[in-house]
Amino acid sequence: MKSKFLEKFMEIIFFISACTSIISVILICIFIFLGGIPAIGEIGLTNFLFGTNWSPSDIPPSFGILPMILGSLYVTLGAIILGVPIGILTAIYLAKFCPKKLYNYLKPAINLMAGIPSIVYGFFGLVVLVPLSREIFGGTGHSIITASILLGIMILPTIIGLSEAAIRAVPDSYYEGSIALGATHEQSVIFATLPAAKSGILSSIVLGIGRAIGETMAVVMVAGNQSRMPAGLAKGIRTLTANIVIEMGYAADIHREALIATGVVLFIFILALNGLFSILKRKVV
């Protein structure tokens, strides 16, 4: 009787926890859309999404977020190009090639990277990457390249951890069957084990991209924060998240609503990206 009561009690607790998570997401969506949609209607969808000038202080003010949309896309794409190959290759090495003694040092180090606050990454980028970028690529160092490199580093723990888990979850029979057919260790890992883990690897990439798109503080410190159309990889830009953080503290009226509307665009963009990868995941599985 006591065990049944405890089981029912825990079932209720789990149900309440699940409902709380769902309700929280719904409330966030309602707040964002109710706060942002009216501003988009007042500014005009075309002017808001495709306008190239963001000048809240002008009379009349201008709220075009195309430069920030492109800035977010550019730094995210750069982070993907740099972080995804390195992350997947590192995961393969840790899962199938790394000696145990070395693994005992590498794995905790990678896990530690996941726990480092964004502001610390930002300081690293400001002190190390910005001067290095200035010396190699020219300009001020606050640029798309610098932000892409920093975000590429930041998404590594997510991609490595999930990809390694996916590779280790593949049954040993895939590898053993390949070896039995005469393949080498490297061939068996690349052509037998890795394709079987592609679903988990894709998931790690999606989460890594989500981290890159949503990152704010680190990008604010290294990207230059210039609300203009991207003029080159060595030039400064501003992302959607940085735009919200920088101006929300003093924004009011239509300016504040425009920033919330920027969050709506970012939210829809992330949803569309996740949906696209979900479709891709179904096709490759």
C-alpha cells in the first residue's frame, strides 16, 4: 500500500514537472509574440526584415534588422565551418582511437570547457583573438572572423560530447562485422560505425548551432557591434542577440517593442532551423 502511494505520488510530481516546463515555454512564446507582433505591424514587415538602417534616435526612427540578421547568419556559418569538423573528428578520436590514459585527461578538459561562463570566453576573445585577428587579417580585430572563431570554440564541448556518446552507442557488431570482412580499424570506424551514429551526430550539430545563434555576451565583446550591413570578414557586425542586449536597458515605447520583435525573428529563425534539421534527420536515418 505504501509503495503504491509513493509510486502514485512520484507520478504526480513528474507530471507536474513536465507540465511546468511546457507551460513555461508557452508563456515565453505568448510574451514574445504579444510584445513583438504589434511593433512589426507598426513598422511594417518588409521595412523591419529588409530594412538596412537601424537608427532608433532618428526622427522618424528607423528599425531595419537586415544587418543583424546577416551578422547572425555569418558568424553562425563561420562557427559551423570551424567547429563542426573539429568537434566530430575529436569525438571519433576520443571514442575509437584515444589511449585510456590520455582520455582520462582529455575528457575532463572538454567537460570543463562546457562549464566555462560565456563572459570568460569573451575575455579570452578580447585579449587573445582580437589582437591576433588584427595582426593577421587587418582592421580593428573586432570582426566576423573573430566572432566565428570564438563561437566555433564555444560549440566544441556540445558537439564533442553528444557525438562521442552517439558513436559509443553503436553496437560493436557493426565494427566487428567490418573487421571480419577485411577492413582496417580506421575503415571500420569511418565507414561502419560513423554512419550508424549519424542521427546522434546531427543532433549534436543542431544543439551546437543553437548555442552559436543564441550566444550574446561573448559575441558582444569581439564582434564590433556595428549595426551596418556586413562589409567584409574583417569588419565588425552586430548580431540579433547583441542588438537586444545592448539597447534593451534604455529602450522605451516603439524602440523597446522593436527589440522584442527582434526576439520574435530570432525565435522563428531557431524554430525553422530545428525543423529543417529534423526533416534532414528523418531522411538520413
